[in-house]
Amino acid sequence: ECPACGRMVPLLDEITTKHPNDVRVVHKFYPLSKHPNAHKAALAAWAAQRQGKYWEFEKKLFADQTKMTEADFTRHAKELGLDLARFEADRTSDAAEKTVARDKAAADAAGLTGTPHIVINGRKFMAFEDAAADLQKWIALELEMAAKPAAVAAPPAP
């Protein structure tokens, strides 16, 4: 339900498509309480992940963030060819709740207060004017730095 995440997800998809061998996206669950359906959506996404369809399910969620009902989650699962009985059992399981709670607790402990929160090689990404352009520049810089061997200072003379 987060509009900022809704704008960022397609940018991340574009980056991973453009740099398939250099960029890896890892999502953690951090449903904000101000979004009343975010927690249920996270549980449903986790259930889709259990059947290898997390990314496809995520795309459906972000394609229309106004459709976040139980019926919408089931429809998405059906469209993706998921085993519906398993999907329902997984999304209502203690394991799903524990996974989302674990991710949220880790983010809270790290001081996260909102989304999207993007970390690239250990550094928090900040968009300044144009998120798409800023993200492209940041990735380009990271790839450039990765291509150059780090300068090593000579040890001091004895």
C-alpha cells in the first residue's frame, strides 16, 4: 500500500533487468501500520514465495495497490498457478507471522522508520531529486568502484 514503494519497485525491476549479473535485490517484510492491508499482503507474498512465485506475486500487488483484499490475494495466487490450498495454509500460518515479525524486528532494531529503505553495498540509498536518475547514478558508481581494485597503502618503513 505504500505509494513510495509503488514508485520504487519498477525502478528496482529496471535496474535488475539492466544489470542481471551485477545487481541482486533482496526484499524484507516491513508492513507499516498506517497501511491497513500491508501486513496481510506481506503474509500472502510470503506464501507465494513458498511456491517460488514471490516476485510475480509482488508485481501483482504493486500493479494496483488499491486491490488488497483477501479475494485479491487469492485471485493473484490463482492467476500465478499456485496450489491454492497450500497458499491459504501458508499465508495463515505461524511461520508466515514469525517471518514477517522477524524482518520487522530486525528493521526496527536497525532504526528503520519508513519505506522504501534501500541499502546498496551497505550504504543507504537516498534519492534527492529524481529517484530513477539518482538510482541509475548510484548503481553506475557502485559498478565502477567494484571494477577498480582498491588502493592499498604501503606499510610504513621500519
